[in-house]
Amino acid sequence: MSAPADVNEWTKAEHADGYLSMGQDWPPHRGEGEAVLLAELPTDVTCVLDLGSGDGRLLDVVLAARPGARGVATDFSPAMLDAARRRFADRPEVEVVAHDLASPLPARITDVAPFDAVVSSFAIHHLVDARKRELNDEVFALLRPGGVFANFEHVAAPTERLHARFFELLGEDVADEDPSNKCVPVESQLGWLRGSGFTDVDCLWKWHELALLVATRPLT
């Protein structure tokens, strides 16, 4: 159900373009998960970081819900970066940073901290597990006390049958699964977040292999 090696197809323009061609409403139920994500963000967000922002859709949704906030979007796919820069071309409150999440977050991002919220959408599951856990630690350090990490993620199904069922519902053949996927069960990821120091850690929304994982940096 996941790639055995550190394969990542997202540097290829055709791979990113194929995803973008699916439209803003793909995958199914995306809007439902995003609505729950918005409800969990602090009301007083002034600065938000989007990890693996793609074309900037999620950051755009967050900024629309928190008027006046600044945003930092980061991705490493040239096609996605171009799309994000077009989306935010007339938005001086948004900075788009080219960075591969497989490496530690750069000073261009960390120097903006603290963030009130860090969000991500269908990106972190492309990292190897050790890097996922390191990234949790980095996010914790970037958040202000009381800040929220909301990861809208592709997670591993409990069984192969349910994995195949998810792809059936997407209208896809499981044999054509993206080799970049390195999905992890919800329970494991919640444990990793707690291990990084987060509190109020939970999966607050789930539809098959799509899940919203939310965690808070403690006030003290």
C-alpha cells in the first residue's frame, strides 16, 4: 500500500499537471475535510505556513477564512510552484518558497516563525517515515504556544481490501497507485505527533484513506 523506496514523481511536470487537471474538487469529499480544518484553526491567525502547498488551494481557503493573515506556501514541484505564483501574483501577503520537504525547513521559512497555524494537504505522505517524524518536530518548533498543526492527509488503509475499495471509489485502478505514496496508518501518525510534544492530538475527519490529523502546541 506504499512505496518501498524513496520514490517521488512530483518533480516531473507531467505528474503535477495530471493532478492539477483533476480540478479543485478532487479528490471526493475534499471540501468536507477542509471545512473541518478551518473550524479547528485559531480565530486570531495572523501568519500561516502551508507545507507542500501545490497550487496554493488550501492556503487560499485558509486566508479567505482568516482575513488579514499572512501566508507562506512551500513546494518543490516546478509546475506546482508556477501555479501557486500565478494564484498569488497580486497577493503581497503571500510568499511562495521553493523547498523540498525531504530536507529540513530553510531559514527563509523558519525566520518567519512563530506561526499561528501550519497546514498541509496531501503532501507529507510522499516523505519517508523518518522524515515525516522530523518534520513534526520542526513544525512544533515553528508554532506559537497554542498554535495548530492541521494535516489533511492521505493515510494507509487498515486492509488491502479497503485500500482497493478506496481506489474503486476514486474511479481508479489500485495497480496505478502513485509510486510516490508512503502512507502511514492514522494511529501511528497520532503517536508520532504526541511524541513530538503536541497535545489535543486527534483524527477529526476521515473518509476512507483521507484523514484530517490535528494537533496543538501546548500553551506551556
